[in-house]
Amino acid sequence: MELSQLREQIDSLDRQIVALLEQRLDVAEGIARYKLEHGLPVLDEGREAEKLAAIQALCRPETGDALRDVYVHILAASRDWQTRLMEGSHGE
């Protein structure tokens, strides 16, 4: 297969990943509202540890560490998103 074809596949996958990550942030927005209403903190270390272990368990052994690293960043972005939403709601 040609490099350009492989890159087209990557581009297609990236479009799908971005759409799914945006859906994930939409759900995180609901979580932020729930946490705000119930006085819960953004960070739940136990939940994050469980989530990372579950993600790694879904992966092939050779990709588990790399994808766990990706999810560390996804979870951090979700926390940042929730924090911004929760801080923004105080002014309303």
C-alpha cells in the first residue's frame, strides 16, 4: 500500500476519533453539571485509576502502555473541560 493511502486512512480515523472525543466531552459536560449540583470535586482519583486499568485491559498487550498514555491525556482534557464549565457556571 502507498504512503498516501495509509495517510488517507489515518485522516479518516482521525475524523472519527475527533467526533467521538467531542461526544465524550458532551457527556463530561453532564458530569460537570452533576458534580456542581452535588458539591463533588472534578477529580475522582479512584475512578480515574479504575478507568485507566479498564482501558489497558481492553488493549492488546503490545499497545496497552501507549494507549494508557493517550487516555491519561484524554482524562486530563476532560477534567480541564469540566473545571472550565463548573467555574463558568458560578457567574450565571
